[in-house]
Amino acid sequence: MLRVLAIVGSPRKGKNNDTLVHEMLKGIEETSIEPITIDKLYADRLNISPCKACGGCGRKRGCVLKDDMGEVYEKFDQADIVILSSPLYFNSISAQVKTIIDRNQAIWSSKYILNDSLINKSKKRIGYFICTAGMPEEPHLFDATLPIMELFFKSINTDHEGNLFVANVDEKSVMERKESLEKAYSIGSDLVGKMKAL
Ligand SMILES: Cc1cc2nc3c(=O)[nH]c(=O)nc-3n(C[C@H](O)[C@H](O)[C@H](O)COP(=O)(O)O)c2cc1C
């Protein structure tokens, strides 16, 4: 069974991020010969509070906040492939995505303070990041997202396989760009082979 978790980080359902995630998932689904379970979550529709920095996760395994993040921790743990998407907001990720990532502090504490990991550290997972920008392509447009993604995927013990960056979507959406849709599909398709090779 191949388990895929995709998180759409834009609040706009059916738009650029959602569409690229959809295509990547289609590529995975149509390539996998194993049975597959796909969880597609919309960050904006989850009830997830920001980290309160209470330190509770350093004293007792898990987060003291009881909200939808509990389910997300489990899904990170179970997933073979994790796709995270975000629109570029002020050169960074959306607040919805950042809120989820900050709550991974509970995973960090479980590993490095309590030595009682919330995530199975020996399980192989691969991850892909999708990010869209309204502005036209320019050097370094997506750079600020990179160190965040590096730590995010590290927090869930997932190999960060790559990034799909698409600029200028406010001028021309990905829905009107066959090459972007095909690229997302083919990345999804490749991820299946890469997962099997691990
Ligand atoms: C709050 C906000 C901040 C934004 N900041 C940027 C930015 O810094 N750079 C940029 O290129 N586009 C910026 N945009 C445009 C979005 O990146 C663009 O509309 C988004 O990628 C579209 O994705 P979606 O259709 O999935 O929502 C911003 C949009 C909003 C609403």
C-alpha cells in the first residue's frame, strides 16, 4: 500500500496550488501499480492553532493543543510520499502552512528532548514542495522558502526530493499552462519509481 499525503497551502480551493497538487497526485495514482491511499488536506480548512511555545512537548510526548494537528502528525508518520504546496506570500510560505510547520516542534521535541519519537525515524519517505508566485519569474524569487522546507522535511524524516516552482500565476494561471500541468504530472509519476527504489 502506497500512502500519499498532500497538503494544499492556499486558501483558494480549485486554483493554482490545488490544481498542481491535483496533477501531481494524478501522476502518482496513474503510475502506481500498488494499491494507493491518498489524503488531500486543505490547510485553510483545518482547525490548527499556532504553536504557543509552552514547552509542553518537551515535558510530555505530543502537543498539548488538541486540534486537527493530531491527525496531521499521524498522517506524516504513515505517509510514504508527502506533497506540500504553498503560494508565495511576502516571499515566504502562507500562514496556514507555517502554522502546521511550527506545530512540528512537538515532533522535534519528541526526538531531540524526550528520545521518544512521534514519527517512525526508520521509515523511508519522500517529499516534494510546490510553490506558486504571482510575480513574473526572477532570480531568487523562491529562495526564502528553501531553508524552511529543508527543516520541515527533516522534521518528518522525509527526503526532500525537489521543488516545483511556478511564477507569474497572477498573469497566467497554471490552469492555462499545459506545460506546468504536465510537469506536475510527470513529477508525480517519477515519485512512484523513486519511492520504490528507496
Ligand atoms: C498575502 C499575499 C501575499 C503575496 N505575496 C506575494 C509575493 O511576495 N510574491 C509574489 O510573487 N506573489 C505574491 N502573492 C501572489 C500569490 O503568490 C499568488 O496569487 C498565488 O501564488 C496564487 O496561488 P493560488 O491560486 O493557489 O492561491 C501574494 C498574494 C497574497 C494574497
